[in-house]
Amino acid sequence: MPEHNIGLTAFPEGPWARAAGQLAGRGHIALPQALPEACWTALREEAVRLQSGAGFAPARVGRGGGLQRETAVRGDELCWLEPGLPAGGRYLEWMEGLRAVLNRELFLGLAEFEAQYAHYPVGAFYKTHVDRHRDSNARVISAVLYLNPDWPAEAGGELVMYDAAGGELFRQAPAGGTLLLFRSEDMPHAVLPATQPRWSIAGWFRTRG
């Protein structure tokens, strides 16, 4: 992944600052083409290689010793991004730049960013949930980057957000290069089943908890 395509120069600080303001006001924002196609394509290719080499594990629900596989809740599989990954490591560095912007603009006290490659096989879903764990306030802002080229509308796989009353608030198709940011604490959302494999990076900006 070329260095000049993954730095904040690919999305100048002015637009990032405006996006932070919209995130603060609405609680969520979708940024199409937040990364150049060459970058998110490299991320997808890396994810596919890792998945074919048994680098992914089935997603589980719960925390600590209570983790368990619940296919009635979610059917995706995951692989943590690590600094040593050629593409994934560069993405983690790039998101550190966004962390600095969010702290400067919104005074969030974000200390770190963590992320996972996520693969949803055909028909897999994730029922309505919030990203912040009940026993920890560490996750503050969630970030989902989609890695799917030429995603047709009829394929499904949208992320749907709901308001406090359960009404639909927002719907985002998993089109490649789109970055979705939203509050981790109070934005219930679900991932709908798709008719083709769905790839993304799910990440969280965290405080020290």
C-alpha cells in the first residue's frame, strides 16, 4: 500500500474537522471514498489472504471468560489488525491521524484505536446491538470501513441504525471505500444478511476506560 495514498493527505484535515463536527451533532456520519481505491483494495486483498490461510476465527459474543459462539446473534468471522501487517498496519497508522483530529475537535480523550477485519459469508448477519460493552466505557467512537467493490443494491448487507424507540434512523450499504463513524455507546445497529460475501474493517477509538 503506497505511503502517499494512506496518509491524511488523502483526506485533508479541513474535511476531517468538518466531519468531526457533523459526527458530534448527529452521532454518525458516512464518508464515501474516504480512502483511495488502491488502499482499500489492498486491505481487502490482505483480508482475503488471511482468511484463506486460517487467519480468521468465528466471532463470539460476551466478554472475558464468558465469550461464546452465538450463531443466532452473529455469523461473521474476524481477524485482528496488527502493526506488522503490510496493509493493515498502514491503516492503523492512518487512523491514528483521525484519532488526533477527533481529540482536537471534540475533546474526547481518545487514547488508542483497535480494529478487526470482518468477513460475513453469504447469509450471515449481526442482530441489533451497541458497540460499547456494559462493563466498560472504553469504546467511544466506532469506525467501519467497507472493502466491497461494485456492491449492487439488491445484494443487501446494509448496516442499519435505530433510534431509541427502535425506528430506523440510517442505512448504509457496504460500498468499498466508505468510512462510517458513529458513537459506540448509544447507536443501536444491525448488519443485514447479504447474497454475496461481505468484507469490512470494524474498529473502535478507545479511552483508557
